[in-house]
Amino acid sequence: MSRKKCGVIIFTAEELSNCRDIATMQLCANKLDKKDFFGKSDPFLVFYRSNEDGTFTICHKTEVIKNTLNPVWQPFTIPVRALCNGDYDRTVKVDVYDWDRDGSHDFIGEFTTSYRELSRGQNQFNVYEVLNPKKKGKKKKYINSGTVSPPTSPISFSKEQTYHPSLYYIVNVCNPSQPTSLHYMSPYQMNAYAMALKAVGEIIQDYDSDKLFPAYGFGAKLPPDGKISHAFPLGGEDESPNCVGIEGVLEAYFQSLRTVQLYGPTNFAPVINKVANCAAEITDGSQYFVLLMITDGVISDMVQTKEAVVNAASLPLSIIIVGVGPAEFDAMEELDGDEVRVSSRGRLAERDIVQFVPFRDYIDRSGNQVLSMARLAKDVLAEIPDQLLSFMKSRGIEPRPALSTSPLPELHRHI
């Protein structure tokens, strides 16, 4: 028997959700690239669901539509659990191919979306550009390789009444009670999350008159039914998100670690959109909003997050992102528009409103937490004054007279 090593097989598992919803959807395309020499193209779609480790798994293929650049695929049905494991905001990647008889199908392009976006049906935001990265890198005037959109009717879904046994796998998520977790609640010192909250919060809270801070968590299964959420109040789903002072925020954070199950992927767009909706209600310059996001994971919904940032750039809002832990945060730099302004669907952000920093760059080597927090606060808050002024100037809002009886614009902080 040969002892020669033939390779390694790696098994990756994820706990299945209890979601039994069934989705029926239909997509059509417009002006796809021509791939066949004697004809047009024979396009079909391949759907991939995103996994917790950032990889993708095929979950559906459409039929092939022969000899057309404007195909309309037949409606198909798929379990929502197969598409996104019951997480409506999880990234879904779609590849567009030109079918070839010999199996060497030609890649036309790709786009990303989510079940929540698809379920909205046809609208101006649900037209997806099919992009080919190789063409985009080679051709300066390249725009896209066509577009894909739902037809006029939205996705429908139903509750599956037939019983399906659920398979459960062990998911590698660090327990906050374990010292290896970045959320570890040590009786002797604060973890990185608490340090970032305290460092930024203790300075910025002096600019908020009522000291009430809405605090949300993202990326967790909530009791009692394990529903996945990317924007839930830290104090509990049935509670107000407002916390009294930074100490109240810290208390809500530690309490949430005892009640929720940490769960990937890391989606930013839901929280950004939630705070942006609040900021959109008050644009007269009387209030300015600051969103502090702390994460130890690489962002999973970059396309949706970039769109959320572009939409929020016209609002009285700044976003601070602090990355904790050893993860590679290179993609986060794309959101920090110091050099290249963030763009989405051909639109540039009106202002640079994002500041990203990895906390590890500010940790004092001697273990002095006070010094680490001071360094972090200095850098992450450095851009806020200019961002506030840029919004006021863009709207022609003049400073109020310096009267003692005139209240200052209130700076709201979301966490």
C-alpha cells in the first residue's frame, strides 16, 4: 500500500438555520457581451451563497437561453436556507456565463446582491451591472458587460409546511467566556471592544446634551428562536437602543454577550442604513450624527456597504470604524476615502465621511491601556471637525450667533 501523500481534504461546516421560507424569483438581462463568433451568446446564471469564512458555494444554476443578449430566464424556486441560510442580508454572488457545448463556458461577468434586495422586485436600485474584472482592468472606457434585473413582479416566498430534519454542525465561533475570544470579559482588564468604546465615547459624549446613546450589535443569533440579526439593540430586541452615558453602553455590551450567540458574516450596511435614516430626518444643521462601529471581522457586504456610505455622504453623519484583532483589514481602507472617494453604481460620495483605523496600531507595547486609548481617540476623532464643517458649508448653514442662551448644535453618537 502506497504511503504517498495525495493531498488534504478540508471540511467546512455551518449550523443550518430553522428558516423554511421558499423563494420564487425570476431575472432578466439586457445588453450582455457577445461571446459566440457566429451568433450572440447563450447565457445562464450561477448563484453562490457566501460562507462565514468568505468563500462561496454554488446553490443554483438557471437554464440556458440560446442566442440572445437580452435573456429572460424562467421563474425558479429555491429554499431561502440554501440561498442565504435564512440571513436576508447575507451576500449572494451571481456569475453570468455563455454556454459552450464542450463545457468550457465563457465568463461574461458577475454581480453581488442579497435576498432582501432581490425581494424588492424591480426598481432603480435593483439593476445590477454585470462586471468582468479582467476587462475592467484592461479597458479604460469599460463600463459593464450588461445588466441584470428582476422583472416587474417582485420575488414571492412562502412558508414551507413540510417537515425537513435540520442538520447541525459545530461552528468555530469563540465563546466570550474563553480567553482566546476578543470579547473575553476578564475581571482584570478591558477587552479591545470595551477599550475602543471607552476611548472614543468619553471624549465625544461631552458634545451630546442628553447623554443618551443608541447602541446596536450586528452579527448574532438572538434569543429565543436564534433569528440572525445585523442590527439589534444591545439591551435586547424588545428594549430601547438608548443607553445612558458610555457606562450604560458598556453595560449593555457586556449584557448582550451573555444573551446572544455571536454569528457571522460581518455585514455593515444594515447598521449604516439604520443610522442614516435617523440623520435624514434632521438636516437643518441643528444635529450631527457620529456612528462608531467596532468589528473583528473582514466586511462581507462590501457592495451594499459602499452604496450605504455613498447615500449617507449627503447627510449630517460621520462614520468611525475601529478594527480589533489580527484580521486583514485591507478592504476597509476602500471605505476610508482620504485618497480615493468611495463610489457605488457610478456615483461618487458627496463627502469623505468614513475614518477607519486598526486598533492594533495603537496598542502600547508596555500594556498601558490608558495610553493605548488616548492614541486611538486622537486619531479617530481627528477628521470629525472637518467632516462636520464640510456638511454645513455644502448646505450653506451659517454658525449661530455666539450667545450664551443659544444652544449649540447637538452631536448625536450611535454605537
